[in-house]
Amino acid sequence: MQRRNFIAAGAGLSGILASGMAPAVHAQQMLRWRLSSSFPKSLDTIHGAADVFTKFVNDASSGKFTITVHTPGELVPAFGKVDAVQNGTVECAHTAPYYFFGKDETFALDCAIPFGMNSRQMTAWMYHGNGMKLMREFYANFNIVNFPMGNTGAQMGGWYRKEIKSVKDIKGLKMRIGGFGGKVLERIGGVPQNIPGGEIYSALEKGTIDAAEWVGPYDDQKLGFNKVAKNYYYPAWWEGGPQLSLFINTKAWAALPKEYQAIVEAAAALAHTDMQAKYDARNPAALRQLAGAGTKILRMPKDAMDAAFKGANSLYAELSAKNPNWKKVYEDYAKFRNEQVLWFKFAEAGFDNFMQAQKL
């Protein structure tokens, strides 16, 4: 989406939300699409973004353009979204792009990489940096048109059966960790496990894994992780601002009337902001409840963070040397991130540090 189109979509959304009215659609074409989600329906936050998206599309088109949401396994497995959209098995999917780094590590840059950008920085790169342009060029190789559609904000660092007192305790640790973060976990001695969200609890309960991460307090409490592990660490150095994406088949997108394309753009933008707003609103109470129920909330040891940071940078250098797709996107991503970190150091961090020191 071009910058001015995103701004126009945002302005249009403001008017729509204020009036409670959907925009008039003159196209008469009746369309029905299928959206395949990577997330279990029980999670009203991350799965719910697809519901927000499809409701807006339906309402804004006066019911002429309907999109049904399908959970993992109904049409496509949780990790089968790229193939399904690329081949036209479904018209679109809602997923975490880093799930597909095995096809090309560049997918992770559309979601989250260890020590990458936070949610606001990621959105800025996508809409007012070169992020959208670069990722669109990359996704063209997979017959995909992408839109940002959700962000969880900075995540917690997961649930552990035993305390992590130093980086030495990570050696041999079998951990469910999403996507690309596992490549760095390996470098500091861990053993990553890529398990869909709906299967994490049973793996942790049975001891198949020693630790697991998902998102944060609200989702983690719903999934019951505190019942099978008591040590809850922060922060997730691998997910400072993971972005979810809407993948649309290129031919399906090209066939949409312009009015429907505009509706999809606006709906994705609404779902993008709505998801993080839900997490920010619901995580504080959930964290208090978890602590009250006996969960030990612990900070990740500094030597583990330092080792992961070193491992991440060595990995990125290696990838830049062998993967031209990664190199092209990462160089721009890293430059934008570094400028954002400098800016946030003065404004956001300065304000937040003061507020967090106060007795409120």
C-alpha cells in the first residue's frame, strides 16, 4: 500500500468508526473468499484479528463481499499457508510470516527477528519506510500480496520448568519457540521446537519440551501454561514487536474490483491496530492474576541476553553473505531499526523510565 493510500485509509476508518456506518460500495459483484488462519479460535486476540477483518469487509460491502475464516486444519494446516495461498487453494491467509523461514529466511523480516524492531517501529518501517515495497517485491516470488494485519507488541520470554540463572542453563533446553528465534536459541545451546499454538500445552505438560513461549499474559493464561510451568521470564529477545500478515493470492487480488481492494486495505489496517490494542488492554490484569496464582515472574539473565545478541548478529552476517533476498531487505531494516532505537532512547524510553519509577 502506498503511504498516501494508508493515510487515506486511516482517515476513512476514523470517519467510519465515528459514524458507525460502512462506506457505500457501488460494485455489484458478489464474491466469497476463504481465509485460512494459523491460530486457534480460542484466542480472541490473535485469531480475532481475522474476525475483525472479515466483519469490516462484509459490512463495508453491504454483504456483497464475504470472507469465511477457517481454523488450522480445516482447509490448510497451521504451517501450510504460503503453499495454499501461492497455489490458490485459498484466496488468503492470516499468519506469522516467520513460520516460513525454512523456505527463505527473508520471511522473518516481515514478522520478527531477535533484537529487531518494536511494534511501532515495525509499523513505521512498513508504511513510511521501505518495508512494504521491499516485502512486496519478495512476496511476488510466491504469488502473494501482503498486508500488515496485527502486532502483539513486545512479548514475554516464555514458561520454564526450571529457573534460568545463567546462559549455561539454556544448554540442552528443549523449547517451543516461534519461527526464526530458534536459529539463535541453537547458537546459545538450546534445542528449538516448532509447535503450533494449539499443541503447546500438551507438549509442556508431558515433558516433551522443557519450556515454551507463545505471546504474553492474556493468551498464556487462556492456554493454561501456568498450570504446567511456574517460571515466567521476560523479555522475549526474539520478539520485540512481531507483526502478523494477511497473505492474498496475486491473481485473486488482481481480480478484485478497485472498491473491494480499498475495503480490504482499510479492513487490514483496522485489524492491525485493533489486535495490539486488545493485547495492551488485557495483558496487565492477566499478569496480575498469574502472579497472584503463584507464577514467578523473572527477568532473563543478562549473560543469556548478551549471548543471544552476539549470536543473532553473527547469524545475520552469515545470511547476508549467502542469501541475496535477505541481504537486500535486512540492510534497509537494520538501518531503519538503528535510527528508531536512537529516537526512542530519548523520547519513549525517557518518558517510560520516569513513569515506571513513580508510585502510581
